[in-house]
Amino acid sequence: MKPAVIKIARLPDMLNERLYADYQVVEASESGAELDAEQVKGVRALVANGESKVSAALLDRLPDVQVIVVFGVGYDGVDVAAARDRDIRVTHTPDVLTEDVADFAITLMLGTARRIAVADAFVRQSAWQQGPFPFTRKVSGARLGIIGLGRIGSAIAQRAEGFGMRISYHGRRPLDVSYAYHESLVDMAAAVDFLVVAVGGGAATHHLVDAQVLAALGPGGILINVGRGSVVDEAALVQALASGQLLGAGLDVFENEPKPHPGLLELDNVLLAPHMASATWDTRRAMSDLTLANLTAFFANETLPTPIPTSL
């Protein structure tokens, strides 16, 4: 008999096909309210994605779950403390998406600074026939500040070096790197032209980029977010963009996905993407492979390939 798993998230077809082939899948909402005791009896694995909310209340409904397998690098939606209180292990899919997310951060940086979406509309709407497109912001040689110099932040910095950018970073502590470290995020924002969010979500980073940080970044500054939407105060960002306090923003993540702040949709100095930084065939296949590898290892009583860090 196939092992049973509970799935509470949308997953790519390439993963769903293999998941349903190898396991007995019970689909559920994030609340699990529709599940009865018989459906979840003996089900030891829960499959989620990086945007899923796995609450203590949901885990209370799933008394036999022993592992939460997350398709995604982020797991800030998982109540990790509640999971650990119940001796539930949590896995994710780090590393395999680093390159794509770093590439996309640079894509957003260039696209926002050079106003590519606006320029495309300018040509399509025949505005070019009335005169030239307005000048845009140069990227090469500019000053870049990165919030979170982990795997993805470091990969962004490496790419930015190719553009001759002067790189700074902010994090919990200085690292053994050549880039300038800023203990104060406000001070770093004031010292750079581009500010990139590459840090995860959670209580420690909630609204880390607030009105004060945006004001420090200033009217010539551009914000890029490929981390988590909760890191940026979206209402403050809308105000800064609309008032000219900030030059532009490129966002792949939002506070309330899939619904960005309505004010963002009315602005042409923000480039919006639907949380697609890691959405290439190669990377989603690698993420699917790693998700299944964690499930396989769990049911075989083997070492989990990618458990979340134990220090958190």
C-alpha cells in the first residue's frame, strides 16, 4: 500500500504527477477544517510550499504527522516552534533555486532602473512617434545594498560585481567578506542607490524595510524585493513611490499574495512579478526532486537530505 501524505498547497504538475503516483494523497486546506479524524489517521507526512501557512491549530488536527516537507526555500509560514514541540521535523529545498533567484534580482534591478515595462508600452502605444523616451537610471557602477548576505544575497553580489557595482550589506552580524557591512539598515539605505531584499520572512524581519528606511534610500533610490513580501511595509512603499520619495521598485513578492497592495497597481514606477524568481523548468524540477527525496528518506527512516537549520 502506498504511504499516505496530506497536501495543503498548489504544486507544479511535474511534482504532482510523481507525488500522486507514489503516494496516497489527501488534499486539504491550510486550516484542515474539512478533514475528519479517519482521513488523517496514520498519515505521517504533510506536504506544503513556501507560501503555505502551517499553524499549530492545523498540526493539532494532524496528530500522527511526523514531518513537514516544504517545496520551497522559505518556511516562515510554518510554526516551527509548534512543530518542534510535537517532535515534527521540517524540510525545505535550499540551494537549488539560488542561481535563478539571484538572476531574477538582477533582472528586476535592470528592468526597474531602465523602465523596461514602461518602454515596452511606449512603443506598443505609438508614443515613440511623438518623441523620444525619457532618460532612465544607470545601473553599472552604482552602489548596491543587500539585506541578507546568505546564499541568495551572496549570489546577487557576485553578479553585481560584473556590473562594477559597489556592494554593501546588512545582516545580524558581519561576515568574512570584502563588502562593507552596515549594522544599521537606515544608514546603509542612505549610502546606496539600489536596496535589494534577499532575506526570509518571520517576526524578526517583519516590516524591516519601513518608511524610515525608504526615506533614507531617497528619491534617487530603487528597492528590489526577492525575499519575502512581509519584509517590506507595502503601504509605506506605495506612499514613497507615489510621492516621488522613491524612484522605483521591482517586486517579486508581496505581503498578501496573490493580492498586491492596490496602490502598487496604479503606479508605473514599480515593476511587478508574480513570485516567479525560481520559476524555471530546471529549478522547479530540481526543487521537485528534492521534495520527493525528503519524503522518500523519511518513509525509509533515512537521514533527511535538507532539514531546516536546527539553530532556529
